[in-house]
Amino acid sequence: MRSFEISYWLRTSATRQGYATEAVRLLVDVAYDQLQARRIALTCDQHNIASRRVAEHAGFVLEGTLRSSVLGSDGRPADSLVLSLVPGDRERGPPRAATAAKPSGQDCVGAGPIGGCLPIVACPPR
Ligand SMILES: CC(C)(COP(=O)(O)OP(=O)(O)OC[C@H]1O[C@@H](n2cnc3c(N)ncnc32)[C@H](O)[C@@H]1OP(=O)(O)O)[C@@H](O)C(=O)NCCC(=O)NCCS
């Protein structure tokens, strides 16, 4: 089955302008419309409100808590959250309240491993 994992981060000067939400929505479109995804998931620190909001604005649904799955900033085991998006979620559509991005031409959106998150990974069909 085609299953994907994503993560995201922005330059600090580019945060809170809707860029991450817009980028994740675009990634979802590519994964489903061009790569025939059946599931997209992400993991985030339980205290990372911004990351969770980005995912939920893009239609991801909280799936569960991975207890003591990462080391927190204090070096002690901490919980992380798993959110996922499956076709039924997408058909229902994400909440559309997030702000639209205002491209400036000088900020960047990235994807890859950070803070216990996983890089974009495309797993081949089994
Ligand atoms: C997480 C991150 C990608 C969010 O990017 P962003 O472009 O600021 O996100 P958006 O502008 O699309 O905002 C999405 C939501 O997060 C909220 N948000 C953004 N930064 C926030 C913050 N510091 N504290 C609380 N909420 C925040 C926004 O208000 C918005 O929610 P709302 O529409 O309900 O108000 C960015 O903060 C970042 O790169 N953080 C460091 C790396 C990281 O934590 N990556 C995720 C690892 S799982």
C-alpha cells in the first residue's frame, strides 16, 4: 500500500503567515493525485501546537499518542502524537480557516527530519 510520512519546518522569519499550512496542503494534493497515496502520516511533539495546527488545518486527524517515544528538550522521555490523513478525511475536506500564504520570494519551506519528526518518505507498494 502506498503510505507516506511528512514533516515540515520554516525559517523563523517566515512563520505564522500560513506557509506551512499551504505547503502541506500541496503535498497532500501531490501525494493523492499524482502518487496514489492511501495514507499520509506525521509525528509531532505533543507540545508542538503549531505543528499540530498545521496538520489539522490540512485535514489530518489525531490518531494516537506514542508514549515515551522521543527525548524531550530536558533529555527525558516524552510523548509524541501521530496524525494521519486517509481518503475519507480528504473527501470530508479540511477546515479552511487557516490564513493564506503571502509569498515574499525570500522565505523557504522545507521538509525533512527534525525534532523527532520523520522525513518525507515514499514507501513502494507491496
Ligand atoms: C511548525 C511550523 C512549520 C508552522 O509553520 P507556520 O507557517 O508558522 O504555520 P502556519 O502559519 O501555517 O500556522 C498554522 C497554525 O499554527 C499556529 N502557530 C504558528 N506558530 C505558532 C506558535 N509559535 N505558537 C502557537 N501557534 C502557532 C498558527 O496560529 C496557525 O493556527 P491558527 O490558524 O489556528 O491560528 C513552524 O513553526 C516551524 O518550522 N517550527 C519549527 C520546526 C517544527 O517544529 N516542525 C514541526 C516538527 S513535527
